[in-house]
Amino acid sequence: MRLRVGAVVVAALLALALPAAAATYETAIFEEPTTLNVFAGIGPQATVWNSYVTYGIYYGTLYGNVAPTFTWSPSLAADVPTPFKEVTVGGQKMYTADVSIRGGLRWADGSLLTADDVVFTYDTLLRFDANKLGGNWPAYANPDVLHKVEKLGDYRVRFYVKKIPGLSDWQYGILQAPIVQKKVWEPIAQKALASEDPVKSLLAAEVTPDAIGAFKFNKWERGAFFENVANPYTSFRGETTESFPNGAVRITSAKTGFKWATKDPAPTGQPEVTVIEGPYVDNVVYRIYQNQNAAILALLKGEVSYIFNSLGLQRGFEQQLRANPNVEVIRNNTNGFRYISFNMRREPFNIKEFRQALATLIDREFVTRDILQGVAFPLATVVPPGNAFWFNPEVKVWGQGMTRGQRIQAAVDLLKQAGFSWRKEPVIRNAEKNDYDPGEGLILPNGQPLQPFEMLAPAPGYDPLRATFALWIERWAQEVGIPLRARLTDFNTIATRVFDEQNFDMWMLGWSLSIYPDHIYYFFHSSQSGLGGFNAGGYNNPEFDKIAEALKDATTLDEAKKLVFKGQEYLADEVPYIVLFDTPVMEAYRRDHVQYPYTKVLGGLQYVYGLQATVKLVK
Amino acid sequence: MARFLGIRLVQAVVTLIVYMTVTYFILQAMPGDITILFTQNPRITAEVRQELAYRLGLDQPWYLQYLNYMKNIFTGNLGVSFSQYPRPVWDIIAERAPRTVVLFFTATVVSFYIGFLLGRIIAWHRGTRFDYAATAAGVTFWTAFYPLLGLIMMWLFAYTLQLVPLNQFITPAIWRDARLSSNQVFGMMLANMALFSGLLLVGYGFGIPRIGTVSGRVLTEIGLWGGGLLATGAWWAQSGLARYALDILSHMVLPVATLSLVSFGGSMLLMRDSMLETIREDYVMAARARGLPERTVRDRYAARTALLPVITSLTLSIGFVVSGGIVTETVFSWPGLGLTLLEAARLYDYPLATGAFAFTGIFVVVAHIVADILHALLDPRLRVVGGEVTAAE
């Protein structure tokens, strides 16, 4: 009773302190942003939390990927860039392309976005050297490609590049750099350049961030919450984006008169999704919780309407969330995969049939369906089906639809084909009915017994799903005499041994991918197989290298798509990676608080920043 | 006393050097470094990782890194954080420490006070049902699985009964237009705590014992507490910051209650054992023989001496207050130094991790020295003999 009285008193005191209610989109985040400085945020402090809360919301890019289809389209730009022209600059052969900027776009202080801002942004990245700024900056201003950006007029700029860049470096790289406001950053950049350590000085600069998006910075109460408020000058308000079933996109703005649509494919029929840009809320508050339990309780209690989490919510909360009639639970495909790979510099991993045999033995469906109870879904390609435009559905899947006995039979056949033998060969009496005796002691084609080797895999504490898969793979491999031992360890040990030391036999990890699948180049091209490179397995195939190089240099979507499809087929046959599975991203929101224009989107709502600019409040 | 202090200081410095060295090498023993975290992004090339390693000094040999680190520690410059490059480590510690200290100091004092009171009573009434019940409760909570207890407390009192705020240390709606940061208010609360503690220390240490009559002592005690609380209330009321302090206090209720629940058993049992030893002493028997009331014998004769180990334990615990508690800070979303340490270790942020360790280490070492001095001051039977604190024969 006394406790109740105390609580009432406290509640009354708190109520007195509360200001008038604003239309607030209350959200939860699990980690605090670390900086308001976009150069640090995209650079050495690159975290997903910084992007959710700061630079992903404040800044615009010349071009972007329009959700939910992620179609490449102009954003701050008025149209697609002009085709490249060859020019000579200071005796050097270069290429130029011009970009027109939309008129009438205003920064949060009311001033117009002009070519000066665009030129300043790229000039700053080049002067400070994107490689030194670190993080994601090199992808936006690769100094090996970008030479300079020149102002042609108030709303037109010219890019000078050292070579004709592919889609990866151009449309999905340079042209997607966040544009900063010259007025805010020029004095900071000048001061930094005059200092002893210009990069450190720029990264350390404390700044009230500029913004051109739907929201601008308002308050950061460290450790507790972060708040953005609606940007009164946002020029995107009322802009309509229509996404069509054929992948076409049409953008129209009655306010600025801006109109743009994809030409190939052109919009036909009725749009599948229509999104009208807001913001429809006065402010967004991001409450910082240190664990999912707390955030889930806050969602159930109604303190927050949505929880940001790049990994989605843990499956264990689903029942609890579904039990609340005001909470909507959604699932979306992710753009990533978990996989195993090999050190292809060593025997037997350099033998294609060995890799194919192991791929055949792995029954993804069994583990995901029967063991993991549907928490994960099977996946077999290096481009996930969720990334629909780039996914090749015709890719061969080893062992697809086979029984255990049939898998063993197929694996034995593949190994024999490559010259392997056994101390005791597996005996398959009836493959269909799984009537077989396991084998022992696989012998290499050179007559030497295959020595036991280890597969580094994440321990259950880091990822129970991968740990489970690893143990089943160990078991299946040993059934055909492959002396594979799963060594469950922490991520850092795996990453260090694989990427920095290249001291391993096999490993299991996962990737989150970008929309444009240039990872096909980074993961498998022979040039990336040095220490620290992403082709840690040392896959080296001149024929595939040609495909990967062509993909990196591809300048049209059609050309790139053909190469990505071809690459997928090639990799499915060569098996440098055995792709295993991925998990859908599960999220939850308060349906009695908020309404989203769509909830079906690759990577979930978190991937599109919780749709802050288009969410509407229900009450 | 001076010699004793000198020896203790030298020991403290040596301890600190060993501690910081061990800490450094344990952190360095982890596989990889912060650049390994960038291997998850295929667009961050090996060159960019190398550039970052160079910028953070990770390309230098380990002994140079170690010497540089020790130099930083002893010059008071803890360097810059790796994970929040180039933010100074001191800046991060200064941001997190007040939250941690306010919460854990309060919880420590509350739990020790409860433990002291209960320990005193159950020792006096040993063998009774109350003794058994209190001991059972103390041991049960002492051995409870703390994260689960925290979640249960949160679910029951904050979510179901809605008596206290659910989580975090402030309510965003209240602080949205605040002219001060929560850290500044935490700072004021710390200053307030320090002043109040100082007042009580002076009162109990020098004032109250010199008052001859029991009624005089009781009145002085009431005046001390009442005056202190009134002055505190008046200051906060006129400052216009009372609502912010109240907001923080309301958020503190649940973590403090949970922490106190878990840890009061330790000090209660310590006090109980200490009391049981003390009440067999001759001077306690003599007090009884003089016909003094039981309560006076218990509180003025037995409890005062029995308090010594509890005071020592409290002093040492206060030293650890700055390290916070990872579980508490996680469960109650109260990001302080405990979580900072965890995050720093997870992200290979050596400067931040070692900085936080150094900060904690210094406090703990100082607490040890204070405990030694207090012990020597409080127990008249103790004398410094040859640099050692021993019982006089």
C-alpha cells in the first residue's frame, strides 16, 4: 500500500513535468549512436546504429535504391548521368559524365542545395583521401577511379574519372555518396587541413549535423535517448514513389514539379506499392535499451512502437509478441547467407569433386526443417532469392531431393571420379531406403591417407544455428570417411585465422550483402586472395576471374545481370563456398500506434530505416 | 602512521603497475584486433584496414605499444578510443562514471545499511524464527540468478504493477526540453551525496559521541538527518531541477532494490557473525552487569565493535562502485562503466578497456588504503607495529 502511494506520488510528479504531447514515433535501439559527425560515422565509427539515427536520415545522395524494390533511381539528382565521354586532362586520358541536380531542395537551415555542395563533398573526400577516412568512404570516392568533380552551373556537375567505372564503382559507389552542406563543413575542413593530423581533426570535429532529409537533429541525451525532429524545409514532402510489378519506378513531386521514371522497364499497369513521402510525425525518439528483453517489454507496454535491430528479434520472443493483439509480428527475407568454405591452397580442398561431394552430403532441408524447427531457411546460392533481380533460380543445388543413402552414393561416386579411395569403402545396399554401412579412412588420389582436419565454426554462444549445422556436417562427412572435425570457437578466432593469417582448413561464417552483388568479385576473384583479402580460401580460376572482372566493369544492368547469373552457375558447379542457410529477419511493431506504407521488404523495416519518413501514427 | 601510509602508498603503486600490466596483456591476448571487425564488410578493403591499424598504432611492435600505454596511464592521458575514434577515453569515462557511481553507491549503502540492521538484530535474537527467516531470505537472494531476478522484478513492478519506470535511467518526454544534460544532474546528485555523507561522517565521527545524554544524542541525530534532508530538498526545489532528479530517482528504485535484495545477505551475515563474536566479549558482559538496557548493550557496546569488519567490507565495496556491474547495467539499460568495459573488450577497444580498468583499479587501491586507515582509527586496540597492523598484546 505504501509502495502504491509512493508510486502515485512519483507518477504525479512526473506527469507535472511532461510537456504537451507531440506526434512522436517512439522507437527502441540497442546501441547508442557514437557520433554526429558524418565523416566519422561512415568512417571508423561505421555502425548500423549511426546510420539508423544520423547520417542515414539526415543526408541525401545523388542516386539511391528505391525501396521496396531497391530500383536504382535519382534522389538529389534530376536525371540519370550522361554517358561517359573521353577527355584529356593534363595529358592524361580521362572520362567525364555530367549530373544534373534537382532545383529547390533545401537544407535544414533553409538554404538551397547547389552544385557547390556536391563539388565540396567529393573534393573533401579526395583531399582527405577516402582510404584514410576509412570505413565505407573508399566505396564512395575510390581515389583509383575518381579524379575530381567540377561545377558546371548551380545545378550541374561534371565527374572526372580515371577509367570507365562499372556499376559497382559508379552507380552503386561514387553516385551514392552522402552529400554534405558546404556551409557547415567548409570551415571545419579548412581548419582540419591546417592541423597536424587533418584526418583525425576532421573526424574529431563536433558539429550540429546538417540535414536535407525528412528529419534533423534535435537532442542527444547520452545513454538514454536520441531525438530527431521533422525538418521543416524538407523538399521531399509529398513526393510520390510508385513501384510497379515489372520493377519499374515512377517518382513525381507536385511540390517541386519533379518527374522521373525508369525507361527500361517503363511503368506499366497499376503500381504495386505507392509511397508518399512525409514526414507524418513531429519527431522520432530512439530510446536506448541494452537488451532485447527490455525493449520487448517496452513494446508490449506501448512505450515504443518499433524496435530497430539489424539482426531482427530473437525467435524466443515471437509467442510473447503474438499474444498481444496490438503487436504485429512481421518476417522478411534477408540479403545474406551462412556458408562453409575451404582453404583451396591445400589438398584435398583444391579438388573440385571433393568440394562437390561434401556439398552433396549436406542436407540443408533436414537441418533447417527438422532440427532447427524452421528458425532458418535453406539456401544454396551466393545470391539469395530475396535479392530477386539478381538471383538465378536455375542454379544447380547438389544433393537436392536426395535421401541420405542417395547422397552418400553420389558423394562416393564423385570422390571415386577424382581418384579417392578408402581403407573401408562405404557400402550402399539400398540408397533409397537408406540401407548402407558408413565408410572409413578416405585415401587421397596420391595414395596418402587423408589426415584429420578441422572446420572452424561459430560456437553456440555466438550462433547456435551455425554450431548445429557444423556438428551435422561433421557427422555426415565422417560417414564417408572424411575425417572432418568441427571446432566451435569464437568469431574473432575464426576471422583472424581465416582472413589475417590464412591458417585453416575449412571455416564457417556468414555474410550480409549489399543489393548490387559485386561480392561475387570480392569473394572469389584471385586478386583478392592475399592476406586480409576476402577470397581467403584462395579460389583461383582464370575463367571465373574473367566473369568477375567483366562484372566489376559492367556498365549496364542487363550486362551485369547476365554476368551475375553466369557467375552463380559457375560457382554452384565449382563450389568454393557451400552456402547453407539464412534466417528471416523477424520484427515487431505496435499496430495500434503506427501504420507503414508496406512491410514486405528485403532485410525488413530496419533495412529501410524503420520507414521514418513515411510512417503514420494511428493515434 | 606516516610510515604506515608511506608503505601502503608504495604497495598501492606497485599493485597498480602489476594490475595494469596484467590487464594489458590479457586484452592483447585476444585473437585479432579492432580491424578484424571490418572483415564483415566486403567493401572495406585490406588497404583500408591497414590504414586504420597504422592510425591506431596497431602496426607497432607489442612492447612499444605497451610502453606507450604505460606512459599514457602515468601521465593521465588515456589516449583515444578505437571504437569511437578519435574521441578521448577520458571523455567517455567522464560521461559514464557519474551514472554508475550514483546507482551503485546508493545500492551499496542501502544494502549495507539493511544488512547491518538485520545482522545486528538476528545475532541478538539468534536461534529464533526471525533469525532463521532472515538468514534464509538473505542466502536465497544472495544465491539467486541475478539476471533472472532483475527481469522478474522488472516484469512484476514495472510492467505488470506499473509502480516504477520500466527501464533506462530517465524518461525521454521529461528531458526533451531540459536545459541541462542528465550527466550534469548526476554530477549535482553526486555532489549532494558527498556533502551529505560528509555531514553524517562529521556528525557521527566527532559530534554525537561527545554528547553525554542519550536523549541529547537522539535529538542531535534527528537534527542531523532532518537538517540534511531539508537542506537538500530546499536546494533542489529552488534550483528548478527537482523534477529531473526525481525522474532519475524514480528510475533508480528498481535497480537499487534488486541490487540491495541480492547483496544485503552478505553484509547481514558478516554483521551477524561479527556480533556473535563480540557479544561474548568481557566488556559486553560488564555492560550487562551494570544493568544497562538490552538495546543499549546491543547498539552501543556490541554493535559498534562488530561494525568494524562491515565498515571495512563497505569501504572496499565502495571502491568497486566505479566498475559498475555489467548485468545490472544491461538488465536495467543503465549504461555505465560496466557496460563500457564489456563493449570495449568486445570491440577490441584497448585504450577504452584499459582506461576503464585503470579508473577502477585506482579507486579500488585507494579504497583499500582508506579501509586500512579506517580500521586503524576505529579500533583503539590496533596499533601500527613495524609497518604492520596488529592487535596490541
